[in-house]
Amino acid sequence: MSGHSKWHSIKHKKAKVDAARGRVFTKIIKELTVAARIGGGDPEMNPRLRVAVSAAKAANMPAKNIENAIQKGTGELPGVVYDDVIYEGYGPGGVAMYIEAVTDNKNRTVAEVRHLLSKYGGNLGESGSVAWMFEKKGLITVPVKNYNEDTLMEIILEAGAEDMQTESEFYEIYTAYEDFNAVKTELENKGITLDSAEITMLPKNKIKLEGKNAEQLLKLMDVLDDHDDIQNVHSNFDIDDSEMERIFAE
């Protein structure tokens, strides 16, 4: 299992807990607001907003909350102005860190991200320092228990997806960035129940971590993921299953 897949599984489990205390809602509301401000308030005409609305519904966010967030983005309701920010740097063991954030105070957020990277054995880099190590892709997950692998593979290839990997709990379906919404819509039209659907940054290569570096990296990913301004954290780490089990057993 790749490091990307491992963290996606961890993040997915965390999200179910975080949703209960509102952390997921806070991040989704920011994304809805920014997406609407940049691309307009109609999800049918705004792919980024369409993904955000889908994530909001998957998290069981009330329709009124979604509507209010969109209207704040379009200026129909007063609200805080948020900006997209990308931070690039390195984590323990020299792994690449590509961090997507939405903030109303860039100075505060960059200082906090720099501090967290430094605290856990990393450092903040220049713009463009690691972006070239990733490819923007669509990622759709489907529960393994719901579908036969061969049947689903046939459906996703017909829909235009690029690849599918089978993990312990989920099928991970990858698409070209520009094909993401079309593939997602086709799967939904086929009656496939999706667990999640998002745009991600897929690493072109991976760096294997173990020991202290692996422990620090997982702690860093955790604290970054818990930060209210940070929407997504992408890294090119890889950790063996046995090493993951050892770390979580301690």
C-alpha cells in the first residue's frame, strides 16, 4: 500500500470522528466560500464548487449551511474573505510536502505552517520547490464490500477512469483531472455508491520511511490535518505495513 493510500485511509477514519465536533464542517464551509467566490455560485457551471457541495453532502452538512456558505462566497451574504494558499516544503526524511490551505490571514497561517514543519523535522520551501513531484488527479473511493473488483473495473474503465487500486477497505479509482467530474457523474448514474470523491495531488515517486522519520512524519501529517486553515496535505512518503502497525501499537 502506498504512503498516499495509507494516509488517505487514516484521514478518512479521522474525518468520521472530526465531523462530530465540527472540524470537517469548518473546512468544507471555507472551501464552499472560496469556490463560489472564484467560480460563481452555480455548481453545474463551477466544477470546484460541485466537488465541495458533494463533500458537504457526504459529511451530512445541512442544506442551509451549504447555501449560506455559497452566498457568502458570491457576496449575497456578508462574510469573511478567504484566500487559497499553497505551501511547499519538506518533511522528515526529505519527503515532499504539498499543503493546500484556505485562510483569512496569510501571515498567521504561513507562520504556523513553518513552525509545525520545523517542529517535526521538516522545513518550508520556496514556491515550486516540490509541486513538480506531484500530478493533479481525481480520486474516487468505493467500499470494497459493496462491489466485485472485476465488475467495478469494467465500469470505471468504460466511464473513462485511468486506474483502480484495491486497498483493504476501499477501491481507489484514479482519473485525469479534466475527466474527474465526468467519471464521478457516470459512476453515480450507474448506481455506484461512492465513499468519497476529491481532487488530489498524486506523487510521481515515493520515499520510504522507517523508524523515527516515519513516526515524525505521521505526527506531522496529523497536526497539519487538524489545522483549521489546511484543507489537504500531500506527501510522497511510503511506510511498510509492518512499520505502520508498530507505530500505532506504541
